Amino acid sequence: MKAAWYERKGPASEVLQVGEQPQPVAGPGELLIRVRASGINPSDWKGRAGWLGRDQMPFPLIIPHQDGAGEVVAVGSPELESRVGERVWFYEASLGRPFGGAAGYVALPARQVQPLPAGVSFEEGACLGVPAMTAHRCVFADGPVAGKVVLITGGAGAVGRYAVQFAKQGGARVITTVSREEQARSAKAAGADLVLNRLSDDLAARIREFTGKERGVDRIVEVAFGANLDLTMRVLAPRGVVATYASDAKPEPALPFWPLITLDATIRFVLVYVMDAAAHDAAATAIGDGLRDGWLSHEIAARFPLDQVAQAHEVVESGRAVGKVVVTS
């Protein structure tokens, strides 16, 4: 089968190769998927690049990409035969495994393979997985959000845009931050009630105006925990929750312990790869509902053929893309 892979870590153009690899076989409890598209997540390029000094290869050869979509073409157990021919999206394809979705075929445990409704394209299905499941966990891990105010930083990002939609569907009023006009358009299309430019707006003042309270934000879904900690401390309501999934700019922030404890605040750290089975299943169910009911939308920034996987990685790594970068195979 045609696949992309790397045998050492480093820059995309130097280490990613495209060529022929053996086609996988579905083992017991697994489905073999003809991959039509895979999505690139930050963890995909960071794993390939050896981010934060993680330059050791866990396997001699790695086919990257956690997320994707395609069709089930074979099964490894008789009880799964009914799934042959099913359109699907999949997640965590390369978690603890060497062979991910940047290939013509991938074999995965059946529970990581979810139905993809006919009205949703394979490219859209490849956008799900890591970002949509992370978003669901961030929004709902600490209970319902109906009637609450939710601040989602980076609302046009892959996680942020899905978080906006989940929070709105859950009955929240949603504020989000962006840095460019095209990001603002995407966040508004996702349903945000208030979109603020983090570079030009007085965020705390605009948030206070929106909520009518000095501290009116009940939940924060945070993409830049350390960098945004000052804003958090100015707008988070008593007994508020911050669910954070990234802190790249300031990876080791100093926590203001006493101000946080006097708010009775909760700081929740969310990493999809270590979520328990119940959290994964709840997210998959909610994503499926959103797809079937038609309210879960997707932003695709660019599509690349598998032969151009290195260029696709470079676009994601640059941070320029508004929406997901998808590789077709």
C-alpha cells in the first residue's frame, strides 16, 4: 500500500518519506479501513519533530496521523462482519502503535472506529478524533453548561471551534478569542455569541460588559493556559472551572495559589490520549449525534495529496492555517 512514514525524528521535509509499505491485516477485534483522508494534529507534527527533546523513536518506523476516515473493507473477528462496507471515522490510530492513518489502509480496534453519516465527507470525518473529543471533554467534564457563560480561547482552532459548538448545543452563552479576521469569521460561523480580538480588544472589559458581572465566566476552555492566566484571574467566577489542553507559549506557569483557592476554582488538565474509556465513549456518542443531526460543522483549511504530506505538516506547524489540514490517500 502507499504510505507516508519516518524512521527518525526531524523536520518534515527531511524525514517524511512516501512509498510502499506492507498492507496491514485486521487482528481479532479489529477492523481494516481503506483510508480516504487523515487529519494532522499538533501532536502529529510534534511527535515527528521531536518536540521538547522527545527525539527517541518508539518504533523503528512510524506512519503518522491519529485521525482519519474511510471505509471498512475487512474484519478480524466474525462478530464484526456486519461492519464491512461501513463509512467510518477513526481516532488515536498511532497511539502506542507504529502505523497510523497516513496510508492507504489502517487496522484498528473496533471501538476506535465510528460510523460516518452519508452526508459527511471523508475529509470532514478526518477533522474529528483528537480535536472534537478534546473539545467535548473540556466543555462537559465538569457537568452541564446550560445557562452558563463559557470562554473559549482560540475559538477558530481545531479544538476551540468544536468547543464553541458543543457549548452552544449544551445551552451556554459563548465568548471566544481570536487574533485575525478570518479566525473571527470561523468562530462566528461556529456559533460564538461574542468574538473578541485578543490583540486589540480590552478582553476583561468586554467580557465584563457581556456578562454584566465583574467575574462572570463560569467555564474556560483554554488553549494557552500559562499565557492567559492573567485574564483568567480577572474574569473567572467563583467556583469556576478552567479546562486546559495546551500551554505551548508558557509551559511551566506559576500558579497564583491563594487567588485561585479563594475562588474555589477548579483547574482541569485535558489530554485526550489518557482520557478513560467512558470519556472517549461519551465524546464519540456526542460527535455522532452532532453529525447525524447536522449541527456539528467543520473548517477545512487545506487539502493535500499523500505525496505532499511534508508540505501539509509544514502548514500545520507554521500555525497559519485556519481550520484543519487534511491529507487524502
